[in-house]
Amino acid sequence: MTTTSTAPATTAHARADGGELLTGTGRLLRLFLRVSRRQIVIWALAFAALVAGSVATLEDTYPDAQALQARAALMDSPAAVMMTGPAFALDDYTFGAMLANELSLWVFLPAAIMSVLLVVRHTRGEEESGRLEMLRSLPVGRFAPALAAVLTVTVANLAVGAAVTGALVGTGMAVADSVAFGVATALTGLLFGAVAAVTAQLTEHARAASGMALGTVAVAFLLRGIGDVIEPQGSWLSWLSPFAWAQQTRLYVDLRWWPLAVSALVTVVLLGLAVSLARQRDLGAGLRPARPGPGAASRSLLAPTGLVRRLVSGTFVGWAVALFLFALAFGTLASSLEGMVADTPAVGEWIDLDLSDLTRSFAAVMLGFLAVGPAALVVSGVLQLRAEERAGRVEGLLVSGSSRTALLVRWVTVVLVATLLVQVLIGLGVGAGVALATGETGWVGELVLAALAHLPAVLLVGALAVALYGLVPRAAGLAWALVVWAAVVAVLGDLLGLPGWARDVSPLAHTPAVPDADPAVAPLLVMSGLAVLLLLAGLLGLRRRDVGSA
């Protein structure tokens, strides 16, 4: 009698436990979508505008077969392949082939970044803030928050993919290839969102989870670039990168759907891995245990400046290593340009480089492109202080005797010094790469000095973040808009034929193209002066507002 009654009870209990794992997923999904709805709409509209604007501009810039073929000659260089993707159909360069070869990477990349940020925000971010623990006290299953986060990023990528497809079809591009473009964008985003779901299980901090996932994005970008340089239509190394899987669909050339199945399969595997890892850890903890610190803080850590340096050092080390490797890789491509122009003289009519000294001009372009990295870094470092304030930890520093002004000055000083070091590393990387390619070691010192010319523009971007943080802390995130626009101008400005007034919005566009151009001091002084004014505005704003209002 006892045995008969116990077995069904145990089975029913097991069924209840299994069913309750996902309880409340729908309600959490609605909550997450409500929280992120504005960001999702903005992302989708931005993708639609980028794609539609690119098609319209490129049609005007390259109106006939002769212009397209001259553009194809430019793309047949390692530098162009590194920056864009595999060079398909260069012998008969159609408009669709140009669009896929040169624009697709810069659509897939922001989709990956968007997905990483969304997943970490709704998983590890909620967990670190303590809000997830409050949600778990309600009738919510163990895996419901994670599933809701994945569904949220799925909705976001579907919206982005639909926006890309709609923009392409609306501008007259082939329907099947346009649908494939949108699906590739969505799947690439989902795959890197799954990567973020895995990294969110490894560490107990949202910033570290984002850093590891974005580091994976950077590695994938670099593998794809190096692999495509080895073999213009993709080598075995390219196939280690999810970006290559999306680009190997050969949009508007020879459409292949099967590479997207690889992206879908890997996404499912990564999500399964994330679930498996989540079962092995406690709420609030990470699988990678935090290293126990010493029993007593060092003298440097007890000082406010030392504490700030400790808080921001991890982020800057990761950025420094990544940007140095990118700079080194780009620098080694310098010597390939002279042979490319010699083989195809018509390229000189279409390339925005000084053909009298291609290596110097190429180095200047690469330094301008890479300066977007320090600009993003300085904004990230400044806004980390806002995150500390929102978490309630700034009050503890102020109670210990540090004034608001002193805290902000120390924080900004550490961030700016670190940014200076990263800018030097970029110059070293490009210089070392060019030196390896040309055999002339004098490039190293010259390009380090040239890299420092971008510092005033980078500091101006950071000063804007400080001003927004001090005056309108809730709007401090808008500083990222300037970084994004600077990236668009640096990467796609020439391709899209952006007008001068649009380029001038980016502070980086006002930096002289050294070492190719003569260093003009006036714009550097103006940007430095504006940066000082914005820093002062931020200091005054922080002194007058309530701490904790960020």
C-alpha cells in the first residue's frame, strides 16, 4: 500500500519540478521586451537606414559597369579584403556583389554587438544587480529568466533581419538574396548572443561577461580577415569565424543557404552549453571563482587613485591587447598596396590615398580607423563611474572623505592616462606592422607620434561623456552615439560618399591625416579647448546634483 502510493507521488513531484523550470517565461519576456523596446526599435531603424542609405549612395557613386570594375580592382588587395570580406565575382563586378562584399561585414558586426549587450543585460546584469533574486522569489522557474533573455534577443534579431531585408527589397535588390542577407544578419546576431549566454555563466560580473563575449567577436573578426587575406574567397582559417559563415552565402553572386545552417547549429550547441553550465552554479556566482584577495588592502589600494586604477584596469588591459593586435595586423598589409596600384592603374582614380607615398597614406588611414577604439574605450571608462554610482558604491567612497570633485578628477585622470597608453600601443602596432612589411624600422617612432595626433579628438569624445554624466546622468549613454557615428564615418564614410557636414560631426574627422599630411595645430588646439570646457561642465554638474540620481 505504501509502495503503491509513494511511486506516483514521486513521479508527479518530478513532473512538477520539470514543468516549473520555465514557469513565468512569458511574463518575463514581456517585461524584458518592455525594458528594451526602445533600444530594439532604434537598432532596427538604424540597420534599415544604413542599408537603404548605402544602396542609394552606391548607385549614385558607381552608376555603370566601368565604375564598378574599377572598384573591383581596388577590392583585390589584402587591405580591402581585411576590412570587408571575401572578394567574390571581381571579374564581373555587379552592384549586388559590391554590396555584399563591402557592406555585409559592417551589418553583421553591429548585430553581434547588439546581441551580446542585450543578453548580458538581461542575464548576468539582472543577476549582479540583485533584481533576478527578487524575481526568483516569485513563482518563476529556474531557467525562465535565461529563456526570456534569449527570446528577447531573438525578437531583436528578427526585427533587425526584417529591417535589413525590407530595406534591400524596397530599394530594388533581388528578393531571395535580400531575404538571405536578413537571415544571415539575424543568425549571426543570435550566435554571438549565445556566446554571451555562455560567458554569463563563467563570471559573476556583467562587465566581465560582456568583455569576454565582445573579445570573441573581435577574435572572429580577426580570423575572418586573416583567413580571407590568405585566400581571397575564404581559407580554412576563415571558416573558424561565424562572420565567414554568413559571408560565404555569396549574396547576389551565387546564393548558398547551407552556411547559415552552420550558424544555426552552432547557436543551438552554445545555448545547450549555457544551460548545462547554468545547472552547475549558484545564483549570483560564476563558474570561474573570484580569486581571494589578501587579508589587508595594499597602501596603493587604500588611496583613492589606486582604487580607481584597480577598478578600471581590467577593461583597459583587454582593450589594449585587442587594439594592438588589430594595429599590427593592419600595419603588415601596407606593402601590398604598391603592387596593387602598379598592376591596376585605374585604382588611382577611385582610392582615397596619396599615390605618391602609398605606405605613408595607408598608415594614416589605418590610424584614423583604429582611433575609434580609444574613443570607445574612454567613453566606457567614464561611464563605468556611472555604473558604480547606480550600484551605490560611490556613496561609500564619498563617506570615506573623498570629495565629489576629487573623485571625478581622479577617475578621469586614470581613464585618460590609460587611453593615452592605448593610443601609443596603436602607433606601436601599426608601426611594427609596417616595419615588418617594409623592413624600415623608422616607421615605429614616426607612427607612434602620428597616433598621438588623434588624442585631442579622443579626449573630446570622453569629455562629452563626462559632461553628460555630471549634468544629465541619465543621458550619459548618448556619448555612445558619437562613438558609433565616428565609426560610421571612419569605416563607411568614403564608401557611402558622406557629405562634409556629416563627417564633421565626428571629432576624429578633424584630426590631420598624419603622417601623410602636415600636422595642423589649430584643430587640435580647438578640440583640446572644447574638451577642457566639457570637463569643467561635468565637474560643476556633479557638484550640484544629487549623488545616486544616475
